[in-house]
Amino acid sequence: MEFKKILILVSTLFFSFGTSWADTIKIGFNVPLTGFAAADGESALNGAKLAVKQANNTGGVNGKQIELVVYDDQASPKEAVPIANRLIEKDGVKVAVSGSYSGPTRAAAGTFQSAGIPYISAYAIHPDITRAGNYVFRTSFMGEVQGRAGALLIGQTMQHRRVVVITLKNDFGKSLAAGFKAEAANFGIKIVNEYEYSISDRQFGPIVAKVRADKPDAIYASGYFFTAGPLVSQLRSGGVNAPVIGQEGYDGEQFIKIAGASAEGVIITTSLDRDSNSPEARSFISEYEKFSGNKVDMVSASTHTAIKVVVAALRKAGTISPDAIRKAISQTKLLAATGQISFNKLGEVRKNVEVQIVRDGDWHYHSTIRDQTLLAPPNY
Amino acid sequence: MLYLELFIQGLLQGSIYALIAVGLTIVYGLLRILHVAHAGLYTLGGYFGVLVFNITGSLVLGGLVAMLGVGIFGIIIYRLCYQPILDQPPYVPLIASIGLFIAMEELYRILFGSYGVTYSNPPLQDMMPVGGIYLRQGEWVTILASIVLIGGLAWLSRKTRLGLAWRATVTDAEMAESFGIDPIRVRYLNFFIGSILAGAAGMIVGILNNLVEPTMGSVPSYKALAIIVLGGLGSVRGTLVAALSLGVIESFGTIYLGEVLNRDAIAFVFLILVLMVRPKGMFRGM
């Protein structure tokens, strides 16, 4: 553990030295830079840094430069609360963003809420995060919302009836499955079987054998690229050819690298359209690749969006009073890489769900789900 | 048919566990060290395999580097990390080992990137059904490799003078030394062989998943401990039986208990149940 602490110390020193002499506006940022979620953490940090760089290049906020105060939370709830306290008390941030998973984001949300500091979850999807209170917002879909979109996609758009659900057993997979199951019957879907796996699983032989016997029309499988990649490739080589429908956890080039040819035809619900004509999305896609050397993924796009919302709110508020920032965020009307962003009463984002498909080794446009009644997040 | 497939899948998983846990067992048997960093060597095998294959395109070369390279690193870890603290109480090497394991994970992340490394042209992925059993080529290779490697280990320890010296040192190190066996060399050999098995397992899993991640060893780091306890600490035969049984139980458990318990929990419930009936594990003694 000592080693990790030193690393964190070194990296925070590194991040803060460059700009700390100047009169800056600080944005707090917790992100998993070590541990099992470090890959998503790297994308999140790059997305955030790009957004800050772009904001500073276009004049910063009322003449002041923006500084990102970064802490590694290892995607662990027990790291997140001390980090939130440090950001609020020691660094004195007036607004913060989570570039991390649901566990730590949920834990930190309460701390930011009771300190009255606005906090935006960039891509953590647990429903309780925004329920921490009126200072907490989310710029990505709740798990349930995306699960409902999955049901519409499979039952209505693709007209599949017999579906096997493979669920990642954490709050991400569970809330996706809950949304999917709640709407499945309404779209004529019969759930043949549901299997669960844990985040450390990479070997799905038993599930593949059972799914082959189930003979489903389609498979709704939640997971991150590092579980979904092996899962899809093992399903295909195990002779299961039913279409696989996933979600934003798959979203990135890494999934395609792992699953290889098996990735072809996989369809996901997500928030970034690679083939979008929107100048916001186009510029993000090219700028991000230039900035980080990697291709865009859902995590980088979502984090970029979250920081962009914060910057817009800071510019609009014209002060660094947390109350004014909170009010400005709640009134956000902004076009970002992940679409048109505005919030409901609970602080949940309202936007369309993008559906992407893997073709010729890359993510492409499949369809867009615009049913705002189905996609409406809860108001309380 | 489904049951047979689940059983085979269980044996497959179990043989990977066996490759990892046997190395841990022989280290424990000789030195009474719980070598957690063994799982870090397993990850290193995954990296050696994928990096060498991606550069040279040769699976055999990748396998050789993964096994021998990791074997040498095993010796280095013993020499630098464990040998200086062998006379300390057992928790001292255990703590050193846990620290070393975490450091290795973070080092892999810094060296090879947090996104993990994949095979540029994934080998052995095609389905090869034999007699109605659907397994990929890589999975057949896994089963074959564990039989060959663990069989080779058994042959080495039973049929060669080297093995005789090794077993003598495990039974009574001082007595063996008085007969002219160099205990230091036996320890090097011990770590070399144990690490070779871990390196092979790492490479195999890297191919099966087509993904080598810095944290690939985190589950094996504790599950292999459960397996060697199940097998009766220090017993190679017990470890084999424990690893294979656990694989099979997990395979059925994933399907029929998956909503209640996840795969790792199943392993520990099994461990608790066995220890309630047989407090010293399923087997005891070499």
C-alpha cells in the first residue's frame, strides 16, 4: 500500500506544481489511476485534461485559468471520502467531478452534498448518487435508463423475442439488468435465463455451454470491455451466434482488440456516436486522439462532457460561490460530445441514447433511441 | 450432455488453478512461506507470452520465454526478497510477499499500460469439437500442458536424483545437508520449477482471454492460497485434487448458484465446508 501512496503523492505533486503558482480556479477530480479500474481512469483523466486545456485555450473562466486537482481513488469507496474531504478542506475546491465508478462516487457524493459543493458524476451510474441531494448531478445515463433502452432496442428495433441476460454482478450490471427486466415484457421479450458473473471473471466456459443449450434469439450482456471482450469471444468460438447487445461499458477500441473478429456485429447502447455530424462530437473525436494517442471511448467522452458542463457553469455564474455554481449547473443547456445536455429536478441528465455497432473493426452508427418517456430519469 | 460440458469446463479451470497452486505448494512445502507474489509471476508469464508472440509471431518462443523467464525471476525473488528474511517469523515473509505482489501489479501497469495487452493475431482461438465436447484449441492445449508439466514435475521428483535430493530436503533439510545436498541449490530449483508452472499458466490464460492485465493475478493470489489449504498445505497431490474439485464446483456453481454466490465466494464456501469436516485439508503429507 505504501507504494501506491507514494505514487499518488508524486502524481498529485506533479499535477499541481505546473499551475499552482497562478491565480486559478480549481476543479476537484477523483479518478481510479491505480488498481483494477486504472484503464478507465486513464481515459477519464485524459478526457478531463483535454476539456480543461480547451477551456484554458479559449480564455479560461473570466480571465482565470482552470486547474484540475487530481486524486487517485483506486475505484474504492473507502478512498473516496477522505479524498472528498481533502478536496473540500485542503484544496478548497468549489466544484468537483467524479471520473470514477459508482462505489467511490456514491460514497463521495454525500460528503460533497453536506459541504454544499457541487459534484458531477461523469459516468458512474448507480441511482443513489444523485439522490445524495441537490448539489449532485450526473451527465451520463442511469443504469436503469440504459437498461430500458436495451429492452426497446432488442424487442422493438431488432424484434427478438427469446433473450438470455448475462449480468455483471456489481451495481453497474445490476442496475442495467433491473431497467432491462422492468421493460422487457412491454417490448414482447421473454427472458429465457439470467446468469451472473463477477467483475474478476474472464473465463465464461460454463455460461457459454449453458447459453448454447438455451438457444436464445439474442443475448443482453452487461460488462466492461475487459469482461465483455473475453465473454463475446468465448460465446462466438463456443458456437453461440445469437446477436450480443451490450452497453456503454463495452464502449472503446479495447473491446474490439480483445474480442477480435468476434466483436463484429456487437451492438451497444451508449452516449457517443462515432459517426455523428455534430461539430462537438467530431472535434472531440479528433482532438482526443491527438491529445492522448488513444481512440475515444465512452469514459473519455463522458468525462470531457462533465468538465465542460462545469466550465460552462463557472463562466455563467461569474463567481466561485458554490451556490451560484450549483444553480448554473442545474440550468445547463449545452451541446457536448455526448449530446444535448440538460438536467431534471434530481440532477439527472436528459438526452438521447446512441446505439453503436461494430463493423469492420470499429464502432459505427446503428440507430438513436429518442423515446423521452422511456428514457425519462426519475425526478426524486 | 450439458453436465458433461460443465464438468469438462470445470476440469479446464481446475487445471489452470493446479498449475498456479502447485508452485505455491512446493514453495510452502520447502520453506513454509506463503508466496503471494507467485501470482505476480503468473501475470509476468502472461506479459512475456504476449509480448514475445506479438514481436516474433512464434507461440513456442513465447512459451519458452514465459516459462524460463518467469522461472529466473522466481529465483531472483527468492534470492532478493525471501532469503534475507528466512529466519524471521512466518508473517514477515508473508507481508514482504504481499507488498512485493502489489508493487509488481503497479509496475506492470506503469511498464505495459493500464489498458492491458492483447495478442495482435490471437492464436489457438478456433473451436475444435472432439466427441461432442466443444473446446477451443487453446483450451485443449491448457489441459494438455497441465498434464505434461505436472506429470513432468512428478517424474522429476520421483525418478531422478535431483528429485531425490529435493524430497530429502523437504523431509529434513539438516539431514539432507549432512549427506552433501546443497540446500541453497535445492531452494533455487524449487522456485525455478514453481515459477515455470506459474509462467505457463499466465501465458495460457493470456491466450484464452486474449487479454493480459496488470491485475490478472489478483484472484489467483488468494484463490491459490485457498487451494493449497484445501489440499493440506504442502501436499502436491492434495493440491491437484483440490484445484480440480474447485474448478468443477465453480463451473456448476456459476450456473446453478450464480445468483446467490459469485465464483470466488463459492471457492471459499467450499473451503470452509471442507475444513469443517477435515481441519487439515483433504490431504496431508507429500
